[in-house]
Amino acid sequence: MFGNKIIPYILSFVLVVSTAFTFYMFGSMDRSNPTTASNTSEVEGSQEESNGAKSDISNTITNEINAGGSVDNTIINEINGDNGEIDNTIENTIDGGNGEIDNSIENIINGDNGTIDNHIENNIISGSNNTINNNVTNNIDVTIDVNVTNNIVNNVETSGNGDEANGTDDNGNGTEEENGNGTEEENGNGDENGNGSDDEAENGDENGNGNGDATNGDTPDTVWGVDSASLTTEDMLMCVRENFGDPQVWARYLGDKEDVSYGLTHEEVELLHDNGIDIMVIWNHFTDATGYEKGQSEATAAIEMARDFGIPEGVAIFANVEPNYPIDADFLLGWYDTMEESDYESGVYGIFHPDRELYTAYEIAAEENSSLLENNYVWTSSPNHGITTEDNAPEYNPQAPEGALIAGWQYGIDAETCNIDTNHFDSNVFDALWSSN
């Protein structure tokens, strides 16, 4: 009787022990080796946001697929602060089967200074029906200086069909396949062009309206051109044409300025004019733009050098006012009055943004002498969209005091290749250029 009652307890105990042992065995199995992956790999990048005085973001994504695959990388960076540095590197390699690569980078910087370096390298080694799509968007709103580098390399070694699409970025910085051809001209007197730091970068449509050849014999409202602190040589001109476009205007400095710029030479004038390129003349031999007498003395020196060099009457000479120069209305009036009394036309270059001292000084000078507003040429570097090719130049949208006589818009500065800045030049100034005709 007692034996029959205890049997269920014994059976329950055995069942519990068996169950525990089973869980223990399965739980102890090695789980470090996953199941075999499929031939399709999909990788999505990250989103980073930073707020502060100094912010650095670095993203590196490396994907290697040894059988046909699909790679999708997305990186979004946003920096709000005084200084922002973004470094994005994406490397994709697909070997075998069908390859599909889709890279998307979006960078947003709001602050004083910004540096963006985007590098994308795509390698498809074998297979067919391959597709590569690269899209880089740089939204930059900085007040002082910005440097943007977009480097995209697509290496496709396949038989069969292959499509490559490199997206354009909102500020026009070359999201094109790495060129690598052309000779980069070194300044010798300084690494940068020396004629302006970046102002606020505002995004615009990239359609190049107003550029290109005139139709039906009409002169376009604007033409595309460049300015440079380097000597213009055959190699330099070839570099610009192969990497950027065919400039109709080339702005150059009058006289050497040590560690900043080479002065225009007669050999350059001949070369540019033989190629149908007009010349804009810049004067940059000062660092203090205050006082009426200072404006007079700088204008007088510019006039004398222009005459000695053989620059024709009626050509405009542009006083180069850098963003770190002190500036007042008296200097602008002294420069303008002296130039107006000479055989040359008066012009001023600088960042004509409403928040800048130059903008305010110009408005004050125009109130004191209304003819300055009507007759003095303004070459503005605001807003800054970044370097582009001629075909990808932003829609003409210069910023300057209301009613100013706009000569041109330097929309991008400091191209690493060829050492140039890129510009729209307005038809207002065509008669005041050193013409090739």
C-alpha cells in the first residue's frame, strides 16, 4: 500500500531531473558559430548628431562580400557648434555574382568653421548586371571658413552590364568620379588663393542658368569664370578646362604680394587673350581698409601700377577687402573718389553679407555718395556654395547691398585641383574687363 503511494512521487522526481538535464545540455552547446550567411548582405550606416563648441565626427564603413550582394550604406551627420569636422570613409568590395551598391551621405554643419572629407571607394571585381549609386549631400551654413572634399572612386572589372550613378550634392561640391588628370598648379607664394574666406553657405539649385554660349548673337547675363593667385600657364589653363570648365573671365592680381599671390604677367595676358578669355584686375596690397586717405593712397598706387603695366583705360580695378581687414566707409569713399578721377573704373571685392562690416560700411558710403552705388562695381563672395564645375554651377544668386552694381559672384573658393576659385561674372562688368577682343 505504501509502495503504491510513493511511485507517483518517484516518477515526478525522475521527470524533473530529466527535464533539467535536457535544458542544461542544449544551453551548453557552442553558439559562437552562426549559420551560413546568404549571398546578400545589407549594411546600413549610422546617424550622428553633435552640439558644442568643437565637434568631430568620424565614420568608417568597410564591407567585403565574396558572393553576389547588395550593400546599402547611409550616414547622416549633423553638427551645431563653432567648429565642425566630419570625416566619412566608405569602402565596398563585391567579388562574384550581381553587385548592387548604394551609398548615401548627408552632412549638416551650422557654425563658424566646417571641414568635410567624404571618401567613397567601390570595387566590383566580377559578375554582371552591377549597379553603383553614390549620393552625397553637404548642407553647410558657416560664417567664416569651409573646406569640402568629395572623393568618389568606382572600380568595376566585370563582363556584362554595369551602371554607375554619382549623385550631385546640394552645395555643388564635385560628387563626380575622381578625375586625377590635369596638373595641379602650386602657388609658390602661398597655399591659398588669398582672396577671401567662405561666408555663409546656402544651398541652391544646380542648373548653371546663365552660363554657356549666347544664342542668336545675344550676350548671356552671366558667364562662368575663375580667379587665381597662381601664374596662368598652358598647364594651368588645361587643368581648369579638363577638371572644371571653359572660363570666359579670369581674375588676376596686379603685382606680387609675398606669400599670398603672384602678380599678373605680360605672358599671362597674351595666353589668356589668345584663348578668348577676358581679364579682371585685383588690387590686394593692403591689410587695413580704414580712413579716407588710406583709400586714396591705395587707389593712387593701383592706378600707377596699372598704367605702368599697360592696362587699357576703362578697365575696373577691384580693391580686395579680406574678411579679417578692418573696414570703414571712409576708405571706400577715398578709393572710389580717386578711381573715378582716373582713367580706370572702381571696384570692390569682399564678403558682402549683411552681417559683415564691409556690407555696413558700403551702405554708409553709398548714403554719403549715391554715385558710388551706381558706378562702383561690387564683386561679392556671398553666399558661398563651394567649388563646382561649370556645368554644376549654382543658379546665379549673389548677395550685395540693395541697388549695388554687381560685377560678379565668387560662389566657391580654394579648389585643391588647379588652385582656383569659381565664379559667375555679371554682364554689368563686361565693358570694364581687359578684353581679349
